[in-house]
Amino acid sequence: MQKPTLISNQSTAEHGDNLSSVYTNHLSRRDSLKLLAALAASAMLPALAGCEPTPVAKTASGTTSTEHWPELKLQPITAKGYGKDPNLIMPPEAPWPLTLTPAQLSLVALLSDIIVPQEGQSPSASAVQVPSVIDEWVSAPYPSQQRDRLTILSALAWLDDEATLRFSKPFTTLGTTQQLAIIDDIAYDNEQTPKQFQRIAKAFGRLRNLVLAAYFCTPEGIKDIGYLGNVPIAGAYPGPTPEAYSHLNKTLAELGLSDFAYPVS
Amino acid sequence: MNDFAYDVLVVGSGAGGAMAAYELTRQGHKVLLLEAGRNYDPKTETPMFRPNSAAPLMGTSTPDKDFGFYDSTVDGGWQVPNEPYTTAEGSDFLWWRARMLGGRTNHWGRYSLRFSEHDFKGKSRDGLGADWPFTYDDIAPWYDKTEALVGVCGTNTGLDDMPPSSEGVLQPPPPPRVPELLIAAAAKKHGIAAVPMHRAVLTKPLDNRAACFYATPCGYGCSIGAAFQTTTSLLPMAQATGNLQIITDAMVKTVTVDAQGKVTGISYIDKKTATEQQLSAKVVVLAASACESARILLNSKSASHPNGLANSSGQVGRNLMDSTGAGLSALVPALMDRPRYNEDGHTANHLFIPWWGHKAQANKELDFPRGYHFELGGRFGEPGAYVSGNLQGYGTSLKQQVRAHYGSYVSFALRGEMLPNEHCYMDIDPQVTDKWGIPVARFHWQWSKHELKQVEHGLKTAKAILETMGATVGELPAAEDAIRKGGEIIHEVGTTRMGSSSKDSVTNQWGQSWDCPNLFVMDGGVFASNPHKNCTLTIMTLAMRNSAWLAEQLTAGKL
């Protein structure tokens, strides 16, 4: 599968504070994972991080008051799945055709980096090919992915509609302040969420979860979240570290459970 | 196969069939084994160490791979291509199948708990269901032999739900993880013990199999043989005797009989050529899985066996049971932001909660007759296609929410005993055939109040323990909504049950059909009841014991 890679156009004069990026197909995602892993091992990773940390500005400029929703009529995905006996050692590189348009992919990349910006040693979502994973996901022929396809493509269309309503331009061409003004309205799904943002907040939440999942699956994300498994251990499984036991004992004490502690040798 | 003079035809290469082949060949009898699926070699096909990021869709479950991309199941899951099953109107039932050498042993949970005398004699105690035609003492030595051969880690807990293994049989269990230790303390406050789970996972090397190195989920299969599956143990061991030959892609259609109704062999479809083939044999052992074996018997009608083979009792296909299943999970705030360490372990729960209510049930303090256990979840698992937490916002504060929630959820999976009832059975669909022209199984299912009351009790208990850990659980679902579908726990048994009378059972205690002395069943179909403790260890133990008995009969020329 041809997987896109990120070309940042942050420095273009037209959109000075623009987070927008253009995605084109270069490295395969799995190739680039390998490359990133190799680069990480040689401590060159920070130099790769493409995006600056996202400045979070809060303005309520141009808030719309009316509810709108793009009622998309999507063609069903008719590609075949990977089947019931795929090669598990060498998974299919291109299990089905990707379907996001370049514009949709660029919007996904932009949103991915708002959701997961570069942070210290941890790269941004688009730097580890998260948008490609989203493309693979929404292009998959399975029922739950097709439901997500409708949700996510609707969210992308909603964002352009909203950007046009508020600022008379598509979302990716807005300045960061304007983009974040919209995102701030839809990124919180709670009792205070205004009625006109409730539906998009749920759709954005689905995209957010997929972006986070795709990010924390990567070698960089695994390092960030602190997953330490999937390594062979010679001899007995060691169990919790002294620090972990100490935290447990403190927790047991706080919950009044110290007297009931399971004996640990 | 012309030059291979076999005595016994075994149908199925999973827990029952492979154990039968192992025991019979070990004792010098030649066995021809048929497997409906393709050949499969865990040494070369298991995706060891493969990360979710290298799989399509982050490894998530799909209708092609119901338990995730890397699950070892080949050509199966809830549906097998071109081999449907049906459900009667108003019935929900799911049937998990695999079409591969080793069958479902390649991916099973490896939970290996002994049934007890209490479990074998339920009807004597409460009048419900059926007793087994032997006592615990009869089978205890065979549990020891099976556990030693298979390799089971765990401890003798002394609890009345867990009969002890003989000294030196069990391998040491891995130490518990932090969330399990917290659950254990909270449960103990309620008077409920959590103890090491017994699992068919090696913590010490055995034969040609390596000890677990505590990485790669067992459901992927295990290339080093630490997690038990027949393809890295019983089948190669049986082949090494020179007494076993295997035909894969062989879908058995019927057991054949002569004019007198005596079993003569089997008829199968060679899937590679789509042709029907006949094989004769002195003895036929069905171990195709409870429902597949019953399907073969019901499809094997003849003048002398008009209701299907071995079915003079009318019990073939009846008494279908699964385990009850329900789950409850919650965020435990006290586990948020806890110190990281490698919590993979042997990739399933190290501690579980065995059934603790024997005395309460004896005192009639409970409104349901049979017990259950809890399998415990909660650890720093490999990141996958979903991120937990009520996540809000974006950017660095969002990432911090994800890190804080990681490893802070715990879950209770209830697995309980159901009783057989007249509404739960399988028969042959009169209209539908599979790709090979074989009439398919049709399932009928209805939980009874016994199961619903049990699930209700389990959910309340899990909630009480969770709240003791400081979790907020909220309102519990109704038992009818919480209970999983029939078949969904993949412990379907009982369709060819054994008993002490030919009137109400299909086989005797040796798995020998009452109607045909040279026809045996050695899968979960023979279970007279379905205790809550996961069926595979007992399938293997019965298959070993009954194959040893069969070997004696063959040696003595009695069959």
C-alpha cells in the first residue's frame, strides 16, 4: 500500500500561523515505522519532528448559532477484506484500496496534529503516519469501519461547512487561531456542550480516539505511554517492581485494605 | 493409506482427538486421524512479537478475524466460509469453529481447572441436570497424568472448589500483577479469595517445549510450545511413534454402517478435490467438537439407525450447554498514573476468583443452584485500536489523560455453570446444506432462570468488590441484557452425553456409544454437566482415560 507521508507547508507566506499540511503518498507506513525505529535507535528522532508545538489559543470568534449536519450519501465500500486465513507473519501491505481524497487526508493530518502535537521527545501524530492508519480504517470494507467512515467523513465535511459559515474559507486554509476556535467548541462532549455542537462533538470524539489509538500503537507512542512488554524474559516472570509494590501498598492503605493484602513473597 | 494398517480412525485433531491419538499410538495401536481444516504449523505461522501497528486496522477484531488479526484461528471464528449453521426462530446461538490442524487448541484460553466430586454429582445434590457415571476419585489419577503431560501452572489452594493435584504435578505460577493484588484485597474484605489461575502454560521447560518467555498473547498461538496446543505437543509426539498418520482437509460427512448396523468406517469429503471418499476402520472415535460430532451422528441415518447413529436414546444433539458469561469493568481511580513495569506475564489473568458459595448454596441462601468464577482483567496491555477513558479536549493535556488512564481499568469476567434444559439443543436443519452438500446444524437456545439469577448475583458481587476498590460502577444492567449469547463463551458441550443408562445417555463412562460398541466420542459432547471451570482440561483427561480403556479392549481383542 502506498502510504502518505507529511510535507509541512507551515512556512508558506499565505497562511503564516497555519497548521495545514499537504499529504502525498511516499513511504509505506510500515516502511516508515521501520525507518523511524531505526532513527530513534540512532537518537536522530528529534530532528525529524516536523511540527512545532501547537499554540492553544481560545477565542470564541465567529461562533455559529445554528445546528447543521452534512447528510452524506456515501457509496458503500465493496473491496474484499483480508479473508479468514491471512498471512500473520507478513500482513498484507495493501489490504484494500485507500479512499480518502488528498484534501480529506490533509484535513485528517491537520486534525491529527491538533489532537497529538509534537511534545518533547514524542513526535506528532502525522510524523508517525497516523493519517495513513485513519485512511486504512475508513477505507476498510467491514461494518464497524464503514460506520466510522460515515462518522469521520461527516466530521470532516462539517468542519469545512463550519469554517465556511464562520470565516468563509475551508478549514485547512484558516489560521490556527480560527481553527482552534472551532475545535475548542467541539472537543468537549459534556453536559455543557451547546446543542449545535453535540453531534459533531461525538463524531470528533470518535476521530480523536482513532488518532490516539493509532498514535499510541506506534513505537514512539508505546514509548510515550510507557508500555514495557512484548519483550522476551529469560527465567521467571519478575512481577511488579519495588516502586510498583510501594504504590500498591500506599493505595491499599488509602482504601483501608492493608489488612486484606494478598501475601506476596 | 493402503500400506498403513490402522485400527482406529479418529475424527478431529483438537483437545480430544489429539489426546486419543497420543494415548492409542503410545500403546502401539495404529491411528489414522482426519482433520477438516488445513495443515498448520505454529513454529512457522505464529506472529510472535508482532505489534498491533504492523497489522491491518491496528489488529482490531473484524468479521474475518473475530478475535483480532493475530488470533491463530484459521478459516473459522463465528463463521466458516461456505459452512453455515442456522438458529431456530427466537434463538441466539454462536458457534466458534476452526478449520486447522490442532483445532481450537491453537487459540484457547489455556485455563485448566479440575472438576470436583461436587461438580460430577450435581443432580444427586440438587436434583437438576445429570450426574456423571464415575466419581472424582476414578478420574483424579487421570487429571494428574494429563496435567503433567500438558504442563499446567498453578498451586494447590486447598479451596473446596479446587481439588488438589498430586505433589509435583503443577508448575509454579507467575506472581500476580498490581491490579490483581488490589482486587484480591478488596475481594478478601468480602470474604472471597482470589488465587493463582491454573493455566496450560509452561513456566518450566517440558519435553521439547520451552518455558514461557512472557511475551505474545497465547491466542496468537505459541511457536515455542510454552502455551499448550496439540500442534506442538500431542500430535508430533504421536507421530514420532510411527503409529499416526494424518489427513487434513478431510471433512467427515457420515459414519458408515453395514447391513446389521455395525460401524464400518466413515465417509468424508476431500476438500482439495471436492470428492467423497470412504475409509473403513475397526473403531471410529469422533472428536470433531461437541456439535460437529453430534451433527455427524444425526446425519448418519440408516435403516438400522433411523434417528441417526447412536441415537436410540434420542439424546444426540440434546442437553446442549455453554458456560454463562457476563462482564463488568470500571475505572479504578487509585490505579491511575501508577508506576510502569512489564505486566504482560503469561498474558492472561495470574489471579482469579474461584466459586466461593458452596456453603451458602448448601444452606439454601442463594436463589440459583450452580456456581461461577471470575476471571480478572486489568494491566498495562499492548496499545491497540482503542484508547480507554472519558477523554476530552486535544493536545498535550489530552495525551496526559491517556497516560493517566492507562492500566487503570479492571474487569470481572463471569463464567458460570448452566443447567441443561429442554429448550437448548441442536438438530439438523431440514433445508440448509453446506458447500459439501452436508446438512447443517440448527441451534435452539433459551437461558433459564437458573442462569439469569446466577448472573445477577455475579454482577452484584463484582460491583461490591469494585466499589470497595473505590470505583464508581453505576446501575447494573439486567441479567437478561448482561448474559452473553449461547455459544459465545465457546464451552459448548453435552450433545452426546455419557451416563449410566442407555435410556438417557449416548455413551457409557468410556465414551463408548451404547448402540455401537466400536464407536466412541471423545470431545466435549460427552459431558453430563458443564461445571463453570472451562472444559478443555476435562476433555483431554477423559480422552486420555477412555483411550487407555479403548487400547485395552483392542489389545484384548474385544473390539
